[in-house]
Amino acid sequence: MTDRAPIEERLRAALDARGRLISAHDLSPGRPPSGRTWGTRRTRRVLSVAVAAVAAAAAVVLLLSSGPPDDRRPVPPARRSSPTVTPGPTPAVPRPVPSAVPSVP
């Protein structure tokens, strides 16, 4: 079964011919970009980083300069809470009422 089909023969010949077209020069690494486009890309990158830094600094200054919200508005006085009264049995003996005049020893 060493006989190959005619299509396989043609494919092998085409791939072999295509492989012979590649040389060592084609496999060498490309040169880095240079000229005006390289400088423009670098300038854009530096400019975008600078704009982001300025925006972050402005946000920090804005947050720090505004201060806490309580400093701008007076705090209302605290309300007294009324104790919760639970109904219970009525005492048989009246409780003594504290006097308004302090006792002297």
C-alpha cells in the first residue's frame, strides 16, 4: 500500500514547493516600530496616564475639602424617650413622694 492517491501526491508537492519559498531571512524577527507613529503612541499613553492621575487627585481633594456632613448642619437636640409602662396589680400601700427640699443631716 505504498501507492499514494493522485490528490495526496499533488498536495505533498504543493506543500513542498511552498516550504522551499521560505528562507532564513523570512524567519528573522521584525524591526521595532520607529518614526512618528511610535512617538505619537508614547505621547498618547503618557497623556492618558497624566489625565487619569489629575482626575484622581481632584477627586481626593474634593472629598477631603468637603468635610463630614455634620459640620455643615447643626445637630438637633436629643429627644427623651418615655418609659414603657406595663399594666400590673395596683399597690395596696401608697408610695412615698420624694420631697422637693433636700434633707439636712
